[in-house]
Amino acid sequence: MQQQVHNHQQMENNPLQSCYDHLDHLNPFALYDDVDQSSGEPSADDYVPDEGEEDDDHSNYMGDTTNGQFSTAISKIQVRLNDLIYRHKAPLHLYDDIVHLFNDYISSPNFSKYAKLKTRQSFIKQLELAHPDITALRPVNKQVTLHDNTVVTVPVFDARAMIIDMITNRDLMKKENFAAGYDIYTGNVNDNHEANKHYGEIHTGDEWIPARDRFC
């Protein structure tokens, strides 16, 4: 039930609903279609930053005001973002992470207002088409019978593809990332190295040499 009183719209609010209308989630700005931009936004003077919030975030946000009022478009999308995170029961800190991510993109020299983000599946397919070798890393669902004869579906990864991806990754295969006292080409262990006098990395275990000789 809706009625107009002094140019303000009153709606019955169900506290158990996250939106006033079941179709509101299709329109990010549905809740604000009838809000007067000249009076519906809080003033800049009323803004109080959360405890621990950085001063530069506050100053940047104040830069998006017009005549002492917050930008309606920015307020709408942030309310919608809060609602999405709440309804999906995601960590609240995700809000700040998303805000920082998009602020970095918007302020970058490569930003384009005409570019549209793809859905998750569409973006993954685009990456796979551009880099066919990564398709081997995709898990395959397999049915496994447990000890009580129940059957469950678990994702199974290609171990060979994962190992190849790791050893061909230049960011990982750096000298500083290798265990001390270990020869990555032969699997030999330097027993005189200080790091190998105690149990630590996998090659310091008693079964490393037997396992290497059997499988390598």
C-alpha cells in the first residue's frame, strides 16, 4: 500500500525482506526511483567515518559531493553492494575489498566507461580460449565410494598438469624459493648442510631418498 504525503512516498516495510519488492533485485536502483536528489541524500557534515577508517578514504569520498550532498549514483550503488553482501552472507570486509578494487580500476589510465564486466563463467571461458593449456587444470567430478558404501562426488585434479604448471611458473621457480641443501635437478640431499641436520623440508625426512629412488 502506497500513499503520497507531502511529496514523500510511504511504503509498508517487511523487516524479514531485504527489498520492498521481490523484483527489486533486478534493478540496483529500484529503492531510489522516487527519491528527490535535492533532499534525499545525507549532507557531508553528517558523515562520520568508522573507527579505524583511513583519512584518505574520507577525503576521497567527500570529493564526490555536490553542493554539500553525496552523489546519488554513488550512494545507490554502495547501498546495493551492501545489500548483496548481506544477502549472500559474505564477510563484511569484502565490501571494502571490492570498493578498493573498483576505485583502483576507475582511477587507472586504462579505464573505459564503455567496457562491461563479464559473468564469472563467461570470463573463465574467455581465458580458456586465450590460454588453452590452462584447461588441463580444471577439476573433473568423480564419484567415490566411502567405507560405508555411500557414494559422494568429489573434484579430482590432474596431478601431472598441476606439477607441470608449477615447475613452468617463473614466479615460483626461483632460487630463493628452493629448500636449502637440496639439488632440484637430481633430488640429492647435502647431508653437510646445516638446514638438513634437523627435520624440516620434505627432503629431510627418512623416507625421502627411498621414495626418490623408487618413483624418480
